[in-house]
Amino acid sequence: MSTEARTVTLIDVAERAGVSRATVSLVIRDTGRVSEATRQRVRTAMSELGYVYNRGAASLRRQSADTVGVVITNVANPFFGELLRGLEAELTRSSLSCLIVNTGQDPAAQAAAVAELREHRVAGVAIVPASGSTPALVDQIRDSHLPHVFMTRYVKDAPTHYVGADDQLGGYLATRHLLEHGASTFAYLGGPSAVQSRWDRLDGVRRALAGGSLDPGAIIDLPGPSNGDGGLAAADQLLQAGSLPDAFICHSDQVAFGAFRALRRVNCDRLPRIVGYDDIPVARLWEPPLTSISTQAHELGQLAAQNLLRQLGAPTSRETLTTITKPELVVRESCGCPPAP
């Protein structure tokens, strides 16, 4: 294909002039140490090929340094909405904007998104890793020397910059509270089995059961989507089995909402005690109001932004920046506690 049949590139000009692409770029921007003879040779090549400098595209490239890529699994999830609000608010104070990409829990889409953000030369990346992410994802980002922070989920055996809640503590707090209500049989509902935070929460659940002199391995474990459909399907499975445990510990508040729907659909006369996770704003408006483990999503977003800003302020630092926050049990009525006065 002739150069006249397509857009002429910097590489075409470099080949015609017998110089590097970087040299052509310096000549166009009239910077750098380039001899006058070389500059003239490059200008002649540009004229012969009909090269036109795209100032609009160059402007966009410069602006990308003021943009942070945000890779997230599900922008419709209310918890992630709060996380994004905190992240964006903190970055905006430092004159940075967000470019948000939704991966839909697909590791392949996630890898493509990270690669594209690198091509756009974003200042950094904040990422909630998809279910099934491997250390290759961390390597992909780290090898690019791109400032980055993982949020709420981490990739096992791949230490990196991270901000998230102590999920083992969260699982422990939920279970200990249910034990105080006299629950002796438990089910953990929802959450993809390949997500590390799920295993961390289950570790906390089992630790609390062992402390209550119960068999840590006796919990009914029903992985699934972290949404209402996941909770609905898990609770339906328990109902079809014919025996409900005393208590449900749900991977998210939305899972808890789905579980409630399944129980009410069959007019269950004995509702298990239920604890959700995330404490999204609508949890307090549910009936009964949902007891939940609060991880302060908005604050996590702010902390993630601060992590990135520290990296941008010290680009040569090799320090791994990690922040683990303490979740809190927010008691309402779904666990069996009386209504608040």
C-alpha cells in the first residue's frame, strides 16, 4: 500500500529521513539536541510524504497525564459506586480526572483494558481485580512502571499496592454476633469462589466458629454471584434441601436481599438470622433493616486515591504501599436484635 493511500505516520517520515521516530518527534516539537542538517532532512521528508501534524491528538496525549484509569468489575454495584465517589473526589482535589472501564468480571477484558490504558499513557491505574485474576495481572502492571493501586480485592501471592478492609475480621465479627444470638448452624451465601476476599471472610467465619466450640468445617458454603440473583439462588437451594440453618452470612448486602426474597416467596415461617456485607445505603431501609458489615466504601476510595498520589509524588520509590482498614458491625434487626429506639 502506498503512503498516499493511508495516513502518513512518524515512522514513515523517520524511514524516509533515515532517522529515529524519536528524532522526528523532536523536530516536530522543535525541541531537543538535533543538528540543523538533520532537522532540514526531516522537514524535507515530511514535505515529500505529505505528513500533517495532528495537534489535536498530541493535545489529548498531553492531557492523559492528568487522567487516572479506573478498572472495575461492575459499575452498577452500589458498593463500587460509593468506592468510585470517594476515589474521584480525592483525585479531583489534585486536578486529576477518572477514565472508568467496566470489565464484567472477565479477566481477558481486564487485561485488554489495562493494556489500552497504558497506550493512552494515563498517570496511573486503580483496579478492582476480576474474579480469577492471577499474578500475571500484577506483573503486567508492575512491568509497565505504571503507578497503580488494587482496591478491596487483592491477587494472592502477588504483593502490590493495595487498599482494602480486613475481610477476615469482617467474617469473624458477623459470625461472633450471630453466635451471641445462639445460632449454631450457618450458611455462607454468594460471592465468586475465585475471589480471594471470599476466602478471607470464610477464614474469619471459621475462626469465630472454632472460638464458639463449633466445627469450623460444618458451615454450608454456597458460592455464586455477588448480587440479588446469587442470594435468591442460594437460598432457594437451601429451601429445596428442606432444612434451613440458623443463620445466613451473605457475601454482600445484595445477596442478602435476594435471600430475603427467596424466603418470603415461600412464606417461610422461620426466618434465619441474616448478616450482610458492605452496608450500602439502602441496607437500613430494608425490612427488616439489614445488619451488615460496613467497610466504608467511600473512605476506601479516598485512601486508594491517596495511595496513587503518593506514588505519583515519589515515582522512584520502591516502597509497597498497603492500607488495611477495620470493618465494623452495624447492628439492625435482621440478625434478631430488637428495633432501635
